[in-house]
Amino acid sequence: MPDRAPQPVDRQLPTEEARDLITLVRDIVQREIAPRAAEEEDAGHFPREVFSLLSESGLLGLPYDSEFGGGDQPYEVYLQVLEELAAARLTVGLGVSVHSLSCHALAGYGTKEQQGEHLPAMLGGGLLGAYCLSEPASGSDAASLRTKAVRDGDDWVVTGTKAWITHGGVADFYTVLARTGVEGPRGITAFLVPGDAPGLNPAVPEKKMGMKGSPTAQLHFDGVRIPDSRRIGEEGQGFAIALSALDSGRLGIAACAIGVAQAALDEALGYATGRKQFGRPIADFQGLRFMLADMATRIEAGRALYLAAARLRDAGRPFSRQAAMAKLFCTDAAMSVTTDAVQVLGGYGYTQDFPVERFMREAKVLQIVEGTNQIQRMVIARHLAGPETR
């Protein structure tokens, strides 16, 4: 059966412009995303047309400067847009988060000339981005990456393989981290690579348990030549740029997780109030009522946590610890809530006739991407107790 349209969340938005923005997003969700989400996910259809519409509507560059085509929106607002999109279809919500992540390096560390040349098309010109940090042998240990960029005159020649790339093979540009110097984090540099660069070859997309509409693929760089004008930041600054991007990206994952959890709760609540057993709705039974209450509480707590971290970011204050906490808590909450939603629906929840089984499969990946939840615990602990002793 098709997904039910997401139920409107009572949002606390800071401006009338932000309220209008959420209204626009909900209209797009109702018309263009929710009605086809289940069918297209089952078919593995990547909704490029939806991303084009979001770009035309000014929704792909919300947290960036309007000087270069962005929306000038605080993260507090941008993340709530992500939540609305993810509640309708995670492929779309997560896709917007990944696109924003891929723009971060240029927007934060590029020269004015680079920003003026590339950002308008990236933020509002219909382009879609991807972020290339992970490799087959370096996921959590990203500082050990092996993809190399070797200087050749005014160019760099990039060779190696990136793995687990969301939008791999369909993106118009890639923010790529490659080794240009010594081993470890100080020898990594960031580059902006066009999606059609000669020598850039995507592999067959991975066969995943969820998010089947979002292509995830390895990318092979076979002597890809990139002009130095597409180097972002200083040589050796790439790892610091990557970590900066991931702090913000983790908030995007947290918001997406709460969107999926909210969708699962809505579905479970609708089923529980309509399904009758023993002559009354199953929502009347205390065991289910308490389960629904716990689900709603986890969602509200997660939403409050990611918004609190976003407000720190908007105020220019440190937020790395809070971003890790939000990513950890919200994605664990999504896994718990979606699992409970399947339980509420009983046997029906285990079938593809209802979307909660898809929500459960999708929630799992959110505990893994942009730093596993074990890595988030390491980040939080380092903020609390300092680096590990050797």
C-alpha cells in the first residue's frame, strides 16, 4: 500500500519566512514525494526529477550564503526541512543532506573566485553533489586513506578508489579527499572533481537492504586529471576540512533519523487506532499505549537534541560534541522506534504491504553512515575525558 502522507509536526520556527518554507516543503512532499515513495523505492528508482524540483525551489542550498545562490537559512531551519523530506522518503532527505555536505568544503574553505565560479550551480543550478572520503580499506579510520593526488605541472592526477559513495555514478560533482603528502591526517587535500571527468568510473551500485532508490557505489579514479584551480583549501588541509564538514553532516543524519522515526510512529498510531481486536481498537490496550508513548518520547527527545546542537552552530559556538550526541541518540532512536512500529502492526508490519518494514531497514543505515555510532561514542568520550592514552 502507498505510504500515508506525513502528519504535520508542530514546529517552533524562528521567522515567518521559515514557516513559509516548511509550508512549501510540505506541499512538495504531498504532491511529488509521498505518493510514489513506496513504489519507487521498491523499484530502485532514483528520483533525480525530485532533486531538480528541489533545486528549482531553492531547497538544495538552504544553509548557504545567498550571495552564491544559497538560502541564508540557519541550521535550525534547514534541519527541520530535512526531517520533513526524510519522513516522506529517506532517499530524498538523506540525498539533500549529502548534497549539502558536498558543498561544505567549497563554501567554507574555497577562494572567492572558486566560490563565484562553482557555488551558484551547486546550490541552485540543478547540480547534485557527492562526498568522497571513505575507501574500501578505510571507513572509520579515514585518515589512512590511500587515494593519491600527484602534482603534474598545473594539474593533479588522482588515482585510487572511493567506496560507499551516496550518489556515486549520478552526481554532477564530487568533493574528493586524496593523499598529496605524508601518511596520516596531515597529508590529505580536498578537490572538487566534475562528475564527467575522464578516468572517473563508477562501479555497479551496491545491493543494499534499504534505501534502494539511492545509488551507493565505488568510484574508481584512473588517472583523473584535475587543475590546481579545483584544489580546495591549502595542501594538507583536507582532513581538517573533512572533519568540519562531518560535524554538520552528522546533524543532517540526526534530522533524517527523526523524520523516519516520526513516519513510523504516524503509521503505527494510525494502525493501532483503526485495528480492532476483542471488540475495541488495539490502541486501547495498555501494552501498546505505553509502547506508543515511549516511541513519541524518543522522537521528541531526539528532535530537541539535534535542534539544540543546531542552535549552537548557528550562534558560532563549538558543537562537535553535541553533533555526535545528536547523531548517536537520534539514529538509535530511529532504530528502536521503527522496530516497535513493526511490532505494533504485528504480522502486517513484516510485510511489504505496509511501509514500516521499509522504515526499519532504512533506519539501520543511519547508525552507520557519517561515522558509525561507535565512532560517535569515541568522539563524545574524547570531549569528556580527553584523548585516549597510548
